[in-house]
Amino acid sequence: MDYSQLKNKRVLITGGLGFIGSSIAHKCVELGAQVTLLDGCLEPYGWNPYNIHEIRDQVRFIKGDVRDRSVLESTVPDHDIIFHMAAQVGREISMEDPILDVEANCHGMIHLLEVCRNLSPCPKILYAGSRGQIGEPITLPVDESHPENPTDIYGINKMAAERYLMLYGKVYDMPVVSLRLNNVYGPRCQMHAGFYGILNWFMSNAMTEIPITVYGEGSQTRDYVYIDDVVEAFLRAAISPVANQEVFFVGSGVETIFLDMVKEIVRAVGKGEITYIPFPESREKIDIKRFVVSTAKIQNTLGWTAKTNLREGIEATARYYKDCLKHYLEPKTSPSDG
Ligand SMILES: NC(=O)c1ccc[n+]([C@@H]2O[C@H](COP(=O)([O-])OP(=O)(O)OC[C@H]3O[C@@H](n4cnc5c(N)ncnc54)[C@H](O)[C@@H]3O)[C@@H](O)[C@H]2O)c1
């Protein structure tokens, strides 16, 4: 794919110190874009200065919260492309603190859209939607026409934010795209907690010899997609006008049994003890039994398909953390602005 048009493009990444944001940043820097990262450095999320240590001198960093309109008013203008990754990302957190979730995921999006609609030209906005918008599928594989019945507050607000995005796109003729991500894993994901990024969390357990706790029999299924493939999907969407005002699923298209994923981790790390416990009630009520997406739309429209199979992706992830796990387990200090 020819990404030469990204050279010198002014790119803003919200949530830019996190897993997906920082991975997009690395690729944009490599392609010669001028990259600004905006991140609130909020706990317990995946921001980590180590995620950008190789490119720290080539990016501008601004510490700021997307819930604050004035932060976006001062940061967003003069950018050509915005990757909006900042979010409250915990499903259980969203149930415990729904207002936080509304503020980060809905208000944050509306502030961004309100700032952008007054800009000429309007920057292209790429949003990270979620499989959580769908809830328990009625039919498999799930495609973009599948009804949305989220089972938690996070899913509802990710869905609402996507609808605001599409509404502004249509009413104000703005270039917007939503990529609904499946279970993303790989280098630069947080390794300190299991409330999201479960594959990485289990790998952290295996590496530090903490038992890997599987709820129930681990028979639920998921669609795991490797970070490099996700970055590629965002970049294709960013340079393709045909993606504007469209929603796409981004997944491997492979339905994987949860326990098989865990066994692949133990295999790649070379150690790891699996223990089984009953589903906690709070989790069972919001858990999804089976999930896999169809990638036909993104394949036909953008020519994107996931290239990395689960075994290769897990092995690459294990290689990454072998040398740097400590940077993901130690307390963090946010970088200074600039
Ligand atoms: N990782 C996945 O499997 C997955 C799946 C579906 C959707 N997504 C979406 O992808 C996006 C990125 O997720 P991630 O996995 O990189 O998570 P992450 O926790 O690694 O990154 C999120 C970043 O956003 C920042 N942030 C949170 N709230 C903020 C706020 N109010 N203002 C400014 N910054 C804030 C955090 O400090 C963090 O650095 C999110 O929108 C998430 O909902 C992720």
C-alpha cells in the first residue's frame, strides 16, 4: 500500500500514549507525518511513556483531557487527520461509574465534533468503535448490518459516540470513519490489569508466574486481531475517501475458543499455569458467548485483511515483552508537554 500522501500530514492522536494510539503514532512517524499526541494520562488505562520512547523526539506531546472542550479547541486546529483513541475502556468500570463513561466516551466525542465542524477544511476523523456495540450476536459472523444490543454501559456509549460521529458526518459533510475493533492484542498494550486487553494480561501472568484465571470452561469464542493489522486498517481508512462516513468491522474473521488462545500463550511463553474458577456474577451478566466478524466490507472497500494469525501474533507479542515487561509493570510518570 502506498502511504506517501501521509508524508508531512499533520496528525493528531487522542489517547496517543495508549496501546493503539502509540502504535499508530510509530507508523505515522515512519511515514513522515507530523504527529501530535494528546493524552490525559489517566489511571487505570494503558498510557505509558515507554510506548513512545523510540519516537519521543519526533512527536509533540500534550497532556490533556478530551472531556475538556478548551483542550480540544487549542489542540485540534491545524491538523489534517485525527485518530480519536482516548476513551474510558473498561466494561466493568463503565457499570460502576456510568457517568465517567458518558463523559469520556460521549462528551469527549461531541467536544471533538463541535470543534471540528467549525474548521475549514475539516480534518478527517477516525474513531475506534468496538465489537461491544453489538452485544450477543443473533447471527455469525457479525457484519455491519447486524443490530446493536450492547450488554454494558461501555458498549452503549461506544455506539452512541459512533452515531454522533456519523450524524455530524452526514449533516455537516465531514470526513469521518468508524472502525469497530475486535479483541486487539500485541506490543504496547498495558500488562498491569485484566479488565481489558485480556490476552496481554494473561501473557503478563504467564511471564511473572501468576496463575492464569479462566472463568467457567473458557469455551466462549472471540475474534483476536493483531495490533499491526489494526494500524494498517486505520491508515488505509485515513487515506481512502471511499471510507468516509462508513463503518467497518476490523477483525481476523477467525472464531477462536478462549481456552485455545490461553494455550497458545502458554506455548509461546514456555510457561504458565491455568486455573479455572466460576464466572463472577457481575461478569457473567455482561459476557458474550460467541463472537466473530465478517471482514467482507473492509476487504472489498479498502482491500484490508488481517495478515497475522494468532500463533504468529502471540509469538511476536511474547518476544516484545521478553525484554521490556518491567516497563509495563512499574509505576509511570507522564511525559512533559512539548
Ligand atoms: N484494545 C482493544 O481491544 C479495543 C477493542 C475495541 C475498541 N477499542 C478502542 O480503542 C481505543 C484505544 O484503546 P486502547 O486499547 O489503546 O486503550 P489504552 O488504555 O491503551 O489507551 C487509551 C488512552 O486514552 C487515554 N485516555 C483515557 N481517557 C482519556 C480522556 N478523558 N482524555 C484524554 N485521554 C484519555 C488513556 O490515558 C490511555 O492512554 C479506545 O477508544 C477503545 O475503546 C480497543
